[in-house]
Amino acid sequence: MSDRDERAYDGRTRRVAITGIGAVTPIGSGRAGLWAGVTRGASAVDSISRFDPSPFSCQVAAEVRDFAPRDHLPHKLVHRLDRYAQFAVTAAIMAMTDGKLDPATLEDGRAGVYLGSALGGVAGAEAEHVKFMDGGLRAVNPLLALSVFGASASTNVSMHLGLTGPCVCNANGCAAGAIAVGEAFQTIRRGELDVAFAGGAEAPLMPLTFGAFAAIRAMSTRNDEPSRASRPFDRDRDGFVMGEGAAILLLEEWDHAVRRGASPLAEVVGFSQTCDAYRMTAPLPDGRQAARAIRQALADAGIGPDAIEYVKAHGSATPLNDPTETLAIRLGLGPQAERVPVSATKGLHAHALGASGAIEAAIVAIALESGYIPATANLENLAPDCDLDFVQCEGRVLRPRYALCNSFGFGGINAALVLRSMQ
């Protein structure tokens, strides 16, 4: 058996480090910008400027308002990419730069891309459809077919960085970004890759796409107070707020990172996913399948519930999801659920659908490295059925060894990641 064959069969012994972070979000871009937005604690939710939202019950969102793609990408690439893919490629470049990785040094086939996106380029297709209705096919971007399919982001990251390993894009709803990170982690741990760019991207803010979510009454109608609209675990929550953006984590096999002198921010140590197999828009009320994802992620990490010292909650701020997640945390962690601090960050950057799990995993990695866990923005009056130690008002100076990251999506998709600090 060759050395390469041995690497491919060493089971779970390979460690996986996070060595770089790239982000394009409503609260800030790049690792430093994202963290500055978290510690500032100001919500980016505002009245929608991208289109006229007056026909809809929800008229607020968190837009990425300072993103100029030509500041980050070549002109030809900007022209052929949908906005969500522009976010993804930009975030990947940022992660590469943050991790001080030179793609030219990577072994052929040993670096890949794992992305998640709930909707891919559907909003871009919607914009082109308007042109089609007005001016026919000649008015449509001739590259439309190449810019809206689900893997347009992941393939363009691979092409732009020259990554010849697996190129994967999942569409697992609001858990997609977390699942992409988890699957990349597992692939590296199995010995199939040395490096992966993993995360999620989403740009859903177009009238039809946005209106579809408003039609099912899933979003907040607190239009008169946009910055207070997303209220995870709050008594007065009334739905999620849509956002956009991307986050990419640079994951590396530990020895590969050490050999090139990289400085790990945190380590991914566990992952699991389950499905409620219940309803499209409602979680299983008893939370048992989400709890099973938590328990399986802990087992995958080789730790017990008592090791978890911080929980990053999905915290979508919907009437059903928040209490069900509270119950799932209780079932998954047992007595430790009473002791562990829990917070959610969607009150700041809103819910970027498939990108949210990646954005939040990035935040947790930085929190572990910095020794500070963020507060839950807009959590003013804790809901009676959300009765854990939710971090309110101000973040806490804390250096947890292990953190649990929850992400849940439509159709009952549950994902749990476990991260370990470098302390």
C-alpha cells in the first residue's frame, strides 16, 4: 500500500483546522469586518432598497450595501456571475488571503470546494425574466444559463483558484452552508483531501423570490422598526428577516497547515445531519431529530454533552422554530443545557438562507479565537418557552473549549457542527 493509500484509510485520526475566513455580509466583509459588525452589535436590517417592497407584508431585509464586485473580481468574471456567485468567489479569495494560502502550492486533486445555497441563481434568473418579457430573448444576458444553475458558484470558485478536487454544491435550504462545512470536514478527515474551501452563498432579494416567502407568512412584518424586526427567542418575535451574503471557511488537514506555517483559528471536530421527515415549513414539535443531530455530532467529536461550553443557536425568530430548538438543545445536551450559554446572531445579519450556517460558523470560529461570545440582538423579553441561558444585551468574555453550532432548514433538515478552540 502506498503512502497515499495509507492517508486515504486513516479513519478519523486526521485533524481539520480552520485557517482562513472570508465573508461578504450585511454587517461587514472579510474576517475583521465580520467580527467588527458582531462586536458593534448593530442590526443591518433596514427597509428594502433593491426593489419596491410595498406589495408585501414584509418590507425589510438585510442587504449587502457596500459590495462592489469589480473591486474584488475581474471584469469578465463579474459579467458572467450571478450576485450570489460573486459573493462566493469573493469570499473564497478572502479566505485564501486570510489563510495566507498560495493555490499554486497545492497538490493536484487534493483541494476542493464545498458550497451550499438554498436558491442559487434564482433571483438573477428572475431579473433576466423581466428583461425577457420586455425585450425578448435578445435582451437577456447570453450567459444566463451558465450563471443561474446551482453549481455556478462552486465551479467558479474552483476555476478561479485552480482547485481540481471535488466541486460540490448542495441545496439543503437554510442548513446548506453548515452541511457544506461538515461534508468538507469529513472528506479531509477521511484522507481524501488536504484543503477545502467550504461555506455558503445566497442573494435572494428580488420581488418574486422574496414575495414567495412573504406569501407563506414566514417573515416578520415589523416594518416600522426594521432594526428590531429579527428577534430570536424573544417573546415578541413574529418571523424571520431575509438577508444575503456569503462566508467561506478555509479548512486544512492539520499537518498540512502546520507544514506551511498556518495559524489555525479553530478546529472542526464533529458533524451530523438528520431530517425530521415531518413538514416543509414546521419543525417536528418534540425536537427529537434535531436533538439526534446534536448527539451524533458530539459522538463524532468524541466528547460528551458536558464538554460543550457555548451553543450558537440557529435562532430564526419564527414562532415555531425557536421553542423547538430550545427543546432540541435540552434533549441533545441533557443537564448541561441548563448551564451552557446560548446565543444567535441573525438579529444582526438576518437570515441569509443557505449562507447562514456558514456565516455563523465563521462567527463562532472567530469567537473561539477571541474569547468573546456575541449577544443575541433584539432579545429584550425572553419567551416563556425559550428558557435557557440565552446571552442577552451584551456579549460575554468567555473562552469555551468546545462550541456547538446548530442550523435548521425547511423540510426538517437539521445540521450540527462542533468546533474546538485552540486554547
